[in-house]
Amino acid sequence: MGSVTSITGTSGSIANSYTYDSFGNLTASTGSTVNYFQYTGREYEGPPGLYYYRARYYDPTIGRFLNEDPIRFKGGVNFYRYATNSPALFTDPTGLIPCEQLIRNLLNDFVNPGCNPGPFNTEGIEIDGQKGGHYNYEVTSDPLSPAQITSLIALLTNPKYGKPFGPCCRIPGTGLHVENPVEQDAPNDPGLEQLTITVHIDLGNPNSGPRGFLDHIVVDGGVGHLEDLIDKIFGSNLNLDVDCDD
């Protein structure tokens, strides 16, 4: 989840180490070097023992934000919960909305614009860790009729969203990059089916013109894969997600 678990001195030896519970309470630590970046890589202010998540402060002792979510109901009906109360699965780097929920909101708004409910209402699963500056999520639709599933696949994999650059499909205006659609029978609803997709957000859409192409190459590709290389060489975990982070 991008938490700082240790820092080293100039000699390379460990100066500080940190152990947290799932909600960010420090359960053990060593060392006395000043370091403000701890749980999920955010700044710790103690006392009063709060973490700064850009839009608002988070209190790990109660596992909740201290202020209402500025985006209101787009972040869910609970304005204070952190990472949908599942901090072992999700992060909320801006204090606004977890990346996984942001992705589902964008999907639902694209499929059913306006206030109509969309088909993706079950929490997705993070897969493969951070790669190329983003996290991939496996998201599954609600049970739908076979005809609805066929229409949903046609919408999300429209060929005009694919080539000329990269695999299908990049949904314009959202940053969503949808791949690997798989339809299967709904386990508890005979006659209905569900669609599972792999999806992430790219900051730049290479199909949207020169600016989108440049953003995708420099930020999504260059910065994202540079983080991959740093992580591989130094064993770091920068928790970079250029689409959801500040």
C-alpha cells in the first residue's frame, strides 16, 4: 500500500523501521531519525497523530477521516470512511475517493450517463500490483441478461476506442483503459450473466491527439515505468498511481 516500513542512513544501514496495523496505527518502530512520511506514504503529524491526505486529515485511531468527503455522494453514502473500510485492499491517496471506486464511477457514468445506476456496483480487485504508473483492477458487473452483456461488451470494446495505439480499448473523456472482457454465468442467478474486465486509468489517451499522446508517453509511460525500474533495483515502493494521485 506504499507505506514506509524503513529508512536507511548514508551507510545503507536501517535507521528507522515501522510496523502498522491495517488502518495505519503504528504498532512498532525503531530509530529516532526525523521522518514525516509513514503510512501509505502520507505525512504524519504527531501530535495530534493525524495523516494528511491532501483533501482532509485522517485519524488512524478511529480509522476515519475527520472531515466530510468534499465530493459528497460520489464517494459513497458514508462521508468519513477511509478506503471503503478495506485498507488492506484499497488506498485513498487524495482523501477524496479510492482509485477502485473512481474507476467504477467512471465506468457507470459512461455506460449510463446522468443519474441512472450503472452495472458495476461490486468492489473490484487489485491485480498485479503497480505497473507502469497505475494499478490494474478486475471489475465484475451485476448479473445482467445475455442481451445486456452483449451490448455492454460492444460498448466497452468499440473498435474506434482501440487502435492505432495500444490494445483496445481507451474510453474517450475518462482515461479508462479497458482490457480482457470475459463473460460468465452469474453463479446465483440462473439465466443471467456477468462481465469481468481488467481496467485502469491512463493520464493521457494516445488516441485523443498530440497532447494526449505526449502525456501518455511522458507521464504514463516514462514516469510510470521509471518507478517500476526504481522499485526493481532498490526494492522501493513509491505507490505511484499517476491517474489517482496528486
